[in-house]
Amino acid sequence: MRIGYLSIVQETNDFNPEFTTLDDYRAAGMHRGAEIAEVNPTGWYRGCVEAIEESGQKVDFVPIFHARSVPGGRIDRAAVEGFYEEIRTGLAKAGKLDALLLMLHGACAGEGVDDVEGEQAALCRKILGPDVTIALGLDHHANVTKLLVDSVDVIAGHRTQPHHPHDTGKVTAAMLLKVLKDNIKPTTAWRKIPLITHQEQFFTDKHPMQTWFDRTRAMEALDPKVLQASNYPIQPWLDVAEGGWTSVVCTNNDQALAEKLADELADLAWSMRDAFLERVAISPDDAVRKADAETKGLTILSDTGDTVFGGAAGDSNIILESMLRVGLKNKALVPMIAPGAVRKLHEAGEGATVTLKLGGEIATKFFTPLEVTGVVRALRDEPVSLPSWGSGSIDMGKSAIFEIGNVTMLITELRGAGGNLPELYEVHGVDVSQYRMAVMKTCTAFHYYDQYRTGMIRVDTKGPGQSDIFTLPWKNTPRPIYPLEKFTDRNIARKNP
């Protein structure tokens, strides 16, 4: 039995004006064939391998193509067309397959095309034909579309936030192997829910998200006909024609059961819609003062509006401005993506005192450059080796440690990981344990700082990833959609099969 593996991953933020290019994928990881196994010690691929090994089935596993980019703006046309070609050539080279493990994010939009991954899945189906089983693994912030569902046989999504791609790969592959071994006829139902929310209530270890996700696990445990039940609270800043939350249920040849359970999951989410909208973020000044008052440990300041892991541009200076204006007793870490500024710091050299403007280089509609004066403490211009990261390394391009009083900044040319990992400071000689607060450009991925953090404060900042979804310039999202419009019947806007 021959099973192929193909993965293309990017999460789009439509309010980040900068296109994501093939160079962004190359910086984060783009590999073909056998080299995929060499650079994926963790994540989706390794989970698939583990499921195959544990199954005891004789499988010729064929890695075809893997590409990943840090979240960002829409992928440009060259990337859209480039991945179509990678799929065509990769599947042709792979030869005859009995099945395909297709691992996508699910919230990728491109230049001129909303549903990039639906098109990719449809292309796989066209090439492979109707008799090759396709199992789709998704991030649970995916935007599930009709084309996506129609192009595959079974679907699985992340079961937790923070995400565990290894688990998702293992679950997806195990489901595929079961379908093949037991000659199962998969049946799928899905419901689009007219809802978008911010990410402040996205953790799956507490209500309301926990309640919704726990129900999927209960469905799988109670009825052996349920192959997989999964929920998809869409990436909040994806402005596309089929936008909205989704519930998906795959069963063993029982369409009526799948329809019933998909409805139940959609109804449950809809009943908790206002709980998902509860806000906990506080103003930048209040957040900075609260963190600065701590006497021990490291407090994370979540820059909600500039979440690089949610596709924002990483060039917000809002919390920085607050720190400099309020004044800090303690030391703080602040990352920023600023290609022009970091080039000036490299030209000045280590030890130089430099005055320059920071912030607003990319998302100019949200941020105004701020003039600051500081000292260049360290410079670097090579990738950071990091085995625990999906591709094994992180390319930040040119980077600099720039010290402005008690604020130590990590300024980078490329997106890298947006400064969201302590190792990116430490490779520059910064001792993270000596700091009282650290800005993270993420709404949820705080676990990267678990070895240091003792607290976390959500900061209510504007930007491409802001919690204030009402004032974002929505253009394509289907209307009505809650809470941009208020209504009580979720079926009033339902666009389901």
C-alpha cells in the first residue's frame, strides 16, 4: 500500500497589506521528497509516520512536498501558481498511490483567489482520480469551504489550542489507515456557522471553547461510526466570501448521523456565541504598569493587535511607546519586524548610539513611526538553528539587539517567528531570565515562554490582528454575520450543502 504525503501551510491575515511570497516559504521551510523526513523531527509529518509505524500495516510512505510560511498577508500570484505546479510535478513523480495525506492550514487566501487550499485539494483530486482516498488534516482555524469538503474523503483538525500538529498528523493518518484497512465508506457533513470572533477566548482548556471541543471527543467516544468530529473557529482576520466558523463530522457510511451531529455542534457553538466574544484585554498603559509592578518572574504582554502568529505584520510600536512614555522600573523585551530600521542599525555597527524611527513600516494604516534613540548591542545575519521548530531553523534575515533605556528590542528584517521565542534573544547573548516583562506578538502561543513566564496580560492594541473586529474594513465576508450584525437564528444566514 502506497500513501503519499503533501503539506502546504500558511495562515492569511487579510488586514496585513504585505504579500507572502515564495521567499517567505523558503525562509521557513520548503522541501521535497526524502529531505522532508530529515527536517521534520516534530509536527504533522512525524505524527503521520508514528501512526503508520504503530498500525503494523505494510505501508510504502511517500513524502512528496512540504512548504510552510509564518502567517502573513495573502500569498502572491507567483506562490499560488508555484504550488499548483509543485502538486502536479510532485504527484506525477510519486507514481501510483492508494491514498494521500494532505496536510493544509485551511485559512490561506491568495492574490485573486479566496480559497487557495480548496483549489489545491481539488487539483489533487483531479490528478489522483475518484478512487484514491484523500485524508485532509487542518489547523482548527481553517476556513472550511464546499470545494475543500467535496475534494477529500475524510477531515481531521487540531484538537487543542495551543496546537499540537504532531497529534493532528497522527489522528489523520490513523483515520486514513482505518478507512483503508476496514474498507470503510466515509460520509461527511458540515455546517457553516455565521460567526466570527476575536481570539481572546480561543484556548481549549477553558469554557467556552473547551465546552465545544469536548463535545467532539464525546461524540467520537459514544458512537464507533463517528470517525472524526472537528470544530473550526476561523482565523478571525480572514476576509473571504465563504468565511465563518464550521463544524465537520465524518462517519462510517452514515450520512444521517453525520448531519445530525454536525447540526448539534453548530447549535452548541451558536448558543455560546456571546461567551466567545467576552473581552479580557486591558489598555497598553494599564498593562505596562501592571507588569512593571511585579517583583519576580516574567510577565508576558500579549500584543493582540500585532499577532505575528495570526498573520499581522509585526511592526506595531504601541506597547513600546507606552513603555517609553510611562517609564519602566524594570527591564522589558520587545520584538519588532522593521527591515529598514534593522539595516540602519547594521550600517551603524555594534556599540553605536542611533536615533531612528521605529514601527509602521508595513501596516501603515495602523501605526505611526516613533522616533527613538538607543544603543546597538548585538548584530546577526544568519539563520538560528532550532531543532524544536518545524523546519529546524529560523531565518530572521538581518537582526539586531537595540537597547532603549530599560527596553531591549529584537529588531528583525524577516518575519522569522516574530520574536516570539526566547531562544531568538538568547542567541544574541540576552539573558531572558533577567527581564520582568516580554512582549509577545501572539494571541495564544504563550507556551514558548513557559520556562520563564509567571503571568500573562492581554493588551488591547489596534492592528491587523486586533480584538476589535467591528472597526476592521470587512469587504468580502458573507453578511449577515454575528456580531457584525445581531440576530438569533443561525439559519438566517446559513449557506450549507
